[in-house]
Amino acid sequence: MTEKMQIYKCSICGNIVEILHEGAGELVCCGEAMELLKEHNEDIGYEHHIPIVEIRDDKMLVKVGKSEHPSEEKHYIEFIEVHSPDGKYVKRKYLKAGEKPELEMKPKYNEITMRAYCNVHGLWRGHYAER
Ligand SMILES: [Fe+2]
């Protein structure tokens, strides 16, 4: 059984898909079961992946990592997502190598969940709540 918002990857061809509506079947690509990407929420090692929020004047800046994640051809953040607290809205920004791993938005919500996908280190989750 899949769950809405889960992300699956094919370890053979690299296809990545997201569940928009849950179902009972197994997801298969290239003849093999697709891998459910775990949402990591603890940084391990030197590079930081957990999305964080910085409030700048009237903008909310979602950054990937306390120290900026690399953005090179072989290692970069492919996308950043922001989810509203009720799960109804998702904002996603796709990135290319060389671009800063950041997403800027108006502070519509006082609480958000964020996800970032690194092409080497996988899927990461962060949470922000206004104090
Ligand atoms: Fe990484």
C-alpha cells in the first residue's frame, strides 16, 4: 500500500515518481520493484541536507543545510518542496547544478514541512514552526 507524497526511485534507470493518490499495487520499473525513498531527518557527516528556514524582511527563504549544500554537476539538490501544514498545498522548485539550493516564498504559513532531494544522498525532511 502506497501513501500520498511518498517518493519512489528505480535503481536501474533512475526514474523518480511521487504518489499523488495511494493505491494497493506495487510500483515496478525496469522489471523490478521501485525503492521507497526514506525521508532522512538527521544530518550525518560533513554535508548538510536538512532544509531550514531563514526569515528575511517579508520573505521566507528555504535553504538546504545549515552550511550550503554543493551544487556541482555530480552532486546537487534536484528539488526543494514546501508543504502547507494541512497538506493541501505543495510548492516545488526544480534546480540545476550551479544553482543555489534555495527556495524563496512569501510567509503564508506559520508552520511548514520541507523536503529536499540530493542526487547523491537522497531525500531529506525538515520542519519549521514560527515561535
Ligand atoms: Fe548531498
